[in-house]
Amino acid sequence: MGRRALLILAVLVLVSICALAAAIMYEPAYAPIELPKQASFDASIRARGARVVALGDCAVCHTAQGGKPFAGGLPLLTPFGTIYATNITPDNETGIGSWSLEAFSRALRKGISRDGHQLYPAFPYIHFTRIPDQDIAAAYAYLMSRDPIHATAPHNKLIFPLNFRPLVAFWNLLFLKDERFTSDPRQSPEWNRGKLLVDGLGHCAACHSPLNLIGGEKTGHAFDGGLIDGWDAYPLNQLAHADIPWTKDQLVTYLRTGVASEHGGAAGPMLPVTRDLATVPEEDVQAIAQYILSIQKPGSSNDTTATVAGNDNRNARNISPGTVMFAAACASCHGEGSPMQSIGNRPALSVSTAVNAKTPRNMIQMMLGGISWHQAERVNYMPAFEGSLTETQMADIVAYVRATYSKKPAWAQPEKMVSDISKENAQR
């Protein structure tokens, strides 16, 4: 074959590859519609939609701190940069007011916006694809019946070439399975309801699973624990092997109130999730707990073997300075005999999941940012210490608490982790 023929063949192959890539990346736009009148949606459908939206934690990601519900703008920190949640109120220009039910359904199940552009998988459409049609229609009715809010999300800050949205189409080829939930006849209705909520609407694996190098959930490691927005999302399949094994009642209480007296309180991204779950029927949370406790791994896999320093936890660094700092900053709420312990029924530090975890990340995050005041959860309030304590002082407290209240090995280099997390938070 001559050089000219080889050149022609190479051009044809290149054109074919480009045409195939374009076909994979292309998605058609759906025509805009006039905003439906609220009266066009039955009140019972809207009520069901409120339940669906709460179970899907939509407000958690689509509400910025201090912003209006569902108006977007919340920064989501990823290994590839920052993604800002969009406005899902029925505003015609900046929200979903011009979206048809078909466009809304496609976004939830395939990650495609009304105008045809790819949505980033920080939006958990790979899980929402399991949601039944009637639940999607109910969520649509509820969201389209809310007051429109004109609010444009900031531009995403992603590394090149991931800031080129059409490339997400190739990610979808690897990780998106367009499938619906099917019940397991061998299991109870409660278990099946729980699986639907955990795997679909609740998209629990999206946060509680480790990710691979391109941001997909690692195959075979669902619910093994992950890192979300700077917080450790603890394994959901090891609850039976905690120092005090979780019971169904404890898990239901935690998910509905944000506090379990035997395990501690919710914080970070999990706290608003519990506030949403407090608004849904308890039977939904009972089903979630039933399913989660059925996926526990065999054997005890809760050993804290990572990020340790030595074998004798009582020899952790800076225990003496930590003793002083704990007495000054923490003992009024967390010390034995404190009013919050005896009257407020605050969980003891010795049973706290954060204190007994593999890393001090969540404990440090709580110290830095605190836990916001919420009238219904006063026992779970904690002031922020960022700005009032130095990184060294917080590290001393971390070392002291681990040594005093946990039987697990000491954490290595807590001061470095305090510094690293502070820098991570400053980048948002």
C-alpha cells in the first residue's frame, strides 16, 4: 500500500473516530415549556413529591449556606476541583421552570440537562436511574410548585480537560447503568423498600463508597466508606462491628434526630441529611435501617489500623497541653458530670464514632467549623473553634481526646492534619 493510500486510510480512521465520539457526546435539547400552574398538580402528588425530595436529600446539595432552599450555589469539593450545585427552583432563566417532565426525568436518570449538556456526576444520577416513574413525577410536581428564585450558580472550577462537559459522556459509558429497581421476592417488603431508598433516592453509596482515579465508585467496594466534601463518610457495612454494635433502633434514632446516644452525633454533610429524614414517615427510615443492617460484612473489620503512632495510646504526643486545652475549651460540654452530659444527654466521647475512627478528620472538621444551632437539635450544637484556637492547640486536644476516651492507637501527626484540612477548607 502506497504512502498516499496510507494517508487516506489514516484520515478516514480519524474522521470515523471523531464521528463516533461526537455521536457519543451529543444529546438533543428538549424544547422549553411554559411554567405549569401549581393548580395543575394534585395536592396529594405534591405531598408525595415533598417526601421524595426529602428522601433524595435534594435540598442538602442544592442549598448554599445562608441561601434559599433549592436555589443552588453550594460548593462541592471534589478531587478534580469545585462544582457548584445548580438552581432547581422553577425560575425560567436560572432554574428548571422551563423544563418538561421528560427533561426532568432524563436529567435524573441519564445526567443530561434540558438543553442537552452533560451534568457532572457529583449529581448522583447513576443512582437516581433506579427511581420509579411515579416518584420522579411527584418530585417534579413538588419542585415546580415552589416559588421561583432567580439565582445563578458560580462557574465550576475544574481542572483541564474535565471542565469540558462532553467528556462526561465517556464516563457514563463506564459507570451509568440505565436500570430500574426490581423487588427481591425472597425479602420482606420493608427490606425491599429500604434497598430502593438506599440504592436509589438516598444514593448512600455515592458518599459512603471509595472512588477510583476517575471519580467512579470502586467496583466491589460499595459502602466501604468514602471521602465527601472534606469529611470521612464512614463504612455502612461495618456498623455491626463497632465497639458498641449498632442496633436498628439506634440507627433509626440517629437518622431521624442526628444523635445516637451510643455512637455520637451527626455533623458535616450528614447533619442536613438527618434533618430531611426527620420530615419523612418513620416507616421509610425503618426500612433504610433494616436494609443497611442487612449488608454488614462478616467478621470484625473495625480495627483502627491506619494513621497510628505507637502502640501505647497513653503515650500520644502533647497529652499535658491537651489536658489543659480540653479543660478550658471542651469540658463544659464533654467532661464527666457536665450539664450537657447529665441533662442534655450528650453522647459520651468514649462511644463517639469520630473519636474511635481511623483518622481524626471528622473530629478536626467539627472543631474547626462546629455544628450549627438548630432548635430541634440543641444537644448537637457545637461552637466553631477556627480562629479562636491555634492549629497546635486543636491538635493537642485531638491527641488528648484520642488518648483519654478511646482504646484505639494514637493518631499520627494530628497537627499536620489540622493544617491540611484548614487549607482544604480555605480553597472552597
